[in-house]
Amino acid sequence: MNFHTFSIVARCETTGELGVAVASAVPAVGSLCIYTRPDVGAVSTQSWVNPYLAIDALDFIATGKSAETALRDALALDSDASLRQIGIIDAAGRTATHTGENCTSWCGALCGTHFLVQGNMLANKNVLDAMSRAFQSQPVFVDALLAALKAGEAAGGDKRGKQSAALRIHAKEHYPLIDLRVDDHTDPIDELERILNVAKVQYLPFARSLPARFGQSARLSPEVREVLMRSPQNRS
């Protein structure tokens, strides 16, 4: 599928969390484009999407390679690299990006400190500038990822329109800290924001209490336990 899309991959400088946020004018963009792995990296693979680019790149990083070297080695395995767009950040915050010469204009990428934004079939290059500014203006990592998507959409986004969006963050565990998708909606980024606000109250306190691979798992506070015991309509 051709995921003409705009996205951000990033690392939280405070916690080391790795995250991706993405939006597109095709359904279910979160199903094939975004990949995260704790203490390894985060990737968005898009345009004429090749999921194995992301999978292979993360495998290479896991062996000790940098994002740049991992991207080079993954692209070497793809005979249609000219059709691909991919952005990578590794656990050290190093970024790498590739926009093939046959991706649909406007297309490109912008790298910052511990993040990069990229897109293809965009309304204009201002989409990436707006995303970069918005991400850097928000101190809370998950809110910064969402802010980047909202700013990209406001600047023109995918020039065909909008249909789906997704956001994923990995902390230290093998399961994601947060993994939200809007697969088909007239305003997918606004719907993603609504779901995120619900998750902050009803899901994240629970997720942070789940068993950890190493060390003692957190315990639900009485206050959080009381919130989770309420009916959904009364949890806000």
C-alpha cells in the first residue's frame, strides 16, 4: 500500500522513551508504518511502504549499529529503495532518514535534536517546519508527539486529505507504554487526541503498574485503583 504520510520519530531526552506518531489519508496507517523497540529505536516506514525496512533496521541497531549505518544496510536489501521513505532514531538519539527519488512530491525530512519529521505527498514543506516547532515547544513527550501531528495537519498535512493516525511509545519494557490508533475517521488526529486524553486517566496509570522484566513492578495507588473501579462514564 502507498502510505503517503507525515510522521515524527523521537526519543525523550529525560526518560529515554522512544516514540512515533503518524497520520495519513489512507486507513490504518498505524498497522504497517510504525515500529518501536525498547532500548533499540523507533522507525516510521512509509510511501510505498516496506515493513521489512523497519524490522531489518531495528535488528541492525540491536547488534550495535548506529541509526545511519542500520538504515544503509537495510536499504541495501531493498531493490525498490527509490520508492521508500523511512525515518529512524536509535536509543542514543541518533537519527537517519531516506526519501527515495521516486516518492511523491512534496516530500522530504527534517532532523532535529533527538527527533526527525518526514513526509511525502505533503501540501508543502511548511508541514515539516510546523511539526518541528510544535514538538520542541511541548515539555511532555507524549503531548509533544501529538502536537507535532496537529501542527503538521494545520500546515496542510497530506494534500489528499486525512483518514487515519497513530501514536506509540516504548519505555523499558518489551510491551509498549502506549499504543493508540485511529484507523478510519473524518478527523483522525482530533480523535487520536480524544483517545489519548481518555488513556491518560483510564489506561496509563494501569500500564505503569504492570509487571516489569527487571525489578519490582509498581503498585496501584489507592487513588488510581478507585478511579479504575468506576464505570467508564465516571472516570474523568
